[in-house]
Amino acid sequence: MDFPKLRNVNIFPVRMSGQSMLCLQDPQNICDKALFLPPPLHFILSFFDGRHSVLDIQAEYMRKFGEFLFTEKIEEIIRQLDETFFLEGERFQEAQRQKEEAFRKSCFREAAFSGKSYEKEQGKLRAQLSEYFTGPEGPGPLPEKGEKGPVRKDGMLCPPFSERYSNSDSQLPRCLERTGFSNGVKGLRGVIAPHIDFQRGGPCYAFAHREIWISPLPDCFILFGTAHVPMKHPFSMTRKSFITPLGQLEVDRELVDAIQSRCREDFFMDEGIHRTEHSIEFQCVFLRYLYPGPTPIRIVPILSGSFHEMMERGIPPIDLPSVRRFIEAIQESVSLLGRKVCCIASADLAHVGLQFGDRDGIGEYDLRILEEEDRDMLSHLERADEEGFYAFISGERDRRRICGLPAIYTALKVMGAEKGRLLKYGQAFTPEARSVVSFAGMAFY
């Protein structure tokens, strides 16, 4: 501990009792509690990089504040961070090993964010999710199955895209003629839904999941989540059932095994990341809200890693053999098993501002510019052009940090849609951090 090193944790500004604080949160959930620090402590922690000694930190503190920082004070900070597993070291490694071992032995993936990011009690959770549909920013209440009615699109009433087609084969979109991914005459191939917290993105989730509700229930949902920690392979699967407060979702193990059997890579090597990754869990909560009780819901949970390697090499992701094999394996397996599936890309868009490492924060006027850039980018998806979508982001060197790129790109490749429709666009702006996360709900046919 002479050279303390802070783990790769989430740090973001908050206000508590009118005071600016910094929150430390563990993305791996080894520590399930957040820490709140005043700015001087954050300055000290900025030197917990494994290269600065206690003496170095004292010298930097003296230069910054003109005061001597006692060794006992630094040692107390180190002790508290070590006890809560925020520091690299033996305590963290042992706690991580125990968590991962318990996850490996379990048949279930527990609801890691129940009672934290959303209500834990069933009645309260249903009320919370219902408000995202019926509130002023939502798409309106869910209709009865088979009921035909208007749906609001960003505040305007309009018929669902799927209702523009009758049951006559001659009038169906051509995408239904392909094998494997037709899940009924309504033609929904998949959606993009956010994975931002429900409090900020709830109505946008509702727009995407309402489109799922008005379509026939598929045999299986293929969920493309976003991994927020590094992975050894570009994708990771799990066979574990997902628990939610509203019931569990079973994994389509036959389909998962068929996909893995067609790949050289072991796409279970990074399975432990599923334990604390929220992007798939949040979609499972909404799916169980749509289909409560004994309704069987089968899923294929897939976490997507980073595509930065491909950007650095100047190639599209499909040119990477492991990515191409995985996409082809999904398509072949779905077709062979005769599954009718719906793809869900759990994906946010831009991450811009001080909170994400930009030197300059973002202001109100910048939000309008960001929306224009996002809509230009999403226009490629409206044409179901995943390569154009990737090229747009690659062309700007991903300067806006589109964290949902891998999930969206892969989902579009798999579903083979002919067109997309933007259902809702949103931004979550944090004034105190001068930062923003953008997101969207989209449907593909």
C-alpha cells in the first residue's frame, strides 16, 4: 500500500445537501455501496495510480493547497478504500474470486440492480414501469392484445408502422420473405432500447417495448447488451436464467449451444461479466412487465465488447473473423432450429462532457448540436445501414463515445432488417458535471 492504486471504478459528480460531492461506484459490484467524497479527497485519489508513493501524494497536496497532509490521514483513506474493495490488492482479488466462484456455481443470474436502479417490490415496480408508458413523455398505455389504436410518437398521434400492412402476402414488406427472422405478419425484427437508468430513460424504454408488445410474442428474444468492462472476446454468452422481481426469464439453451458449436472461440470465457452488467438486466425487467405471470419468455443473453480494435485497424467489424463467425453462427442456428426471434440492442449513444474525460464541458447550446449529430448518425439506422452507421462513428474516431455501437451493429447484422424507425430520442444532461448521455428507441422491420 505504499503505492496505492484505485481500481477502474465509476466516478461522477453529485450534489448532497447543497454540497458538491464525487461519487465512487464499483461497476463490478464487488462493493455494493457507493462512496461520496468532497473535492479535496478526489484530488488525493487522482494520485492513487500505483506510481505515486505516499510521500509523492503529500508533496502534490502541499503544492495544491499549501497545507501539509499528515501520513496518518492518507493511511486512513487507504485503509477505508481497501476495506471497501476500491483499491487493487489482495483483499479485492479474494473478494472478486469468491463472487465469481459463486456465480459460476449458480444456475441463475440474480437481479443485481433490484432495489438500487429500480423498485424491488413487485407492486411498486409495476407502478414505476407503468408511469413510463402513461406519463407525459411516454407512448401511451399498452393496448389490449389485438387492439388497434394510435400510438404517440414524440407527442404526436400516429399509427404503428406494423399496421400499415394488411394480412395479404402481397402487401407484406419484403423482409418477411427471409427465413429465420420473421416473427409474424407485423414484421418486427428488433428494437434498440436504452440502457441508461430508468429514472432518466424510462419513457424511451417504453417506446421500444411498446412496439414489442403490439407484435406477436416470438419464440425467443436475442438480447445484445453492452459490456462496460474489458472482455477477452468481442462477445460473451451465458446459459444462466435471469431473475427479476417480476419473474425469471429462461435462456434458450438449445439455441445458445448451437451458436457456440459453430464458433472456434469460447464465448463463455467472459461469462462472469454478466454477473454485474446492467444492460441486459434492464431489458429483462421490461420484458417481464410486458409478459407477466406464467408466460414463458426465452432469451439469448449476449454481451458485446469494444470495436475500437477495428477502428484502429481501419476495417469494418464484419472483417474480423471472430465477429463474422459469431454473426453467421447466430443466423445459421436460428434458421436451423426454426426459431422466430426478436433482437433487442440494449444501447446508449453519446457520452460527452467533463464526466467522460472531455476537457471542456457541454452547455445547453451544445445539446442542440449533439442532437443534430446524433440524428445524422441514426439516419443510417433508419435505412438499416449498419455499415454506414459504423463508418459515421469511425469517421469521427468515436469522439462522442457511442457505447452502444457494438450491440447495435451486431443486432442489425443478425436481424437483416430493411428499414428502421426512430421512435424517440432523448438526452440526460447533468448540469453540475456539464455532461450528457444521449439515447434513442428505434424499431426495425
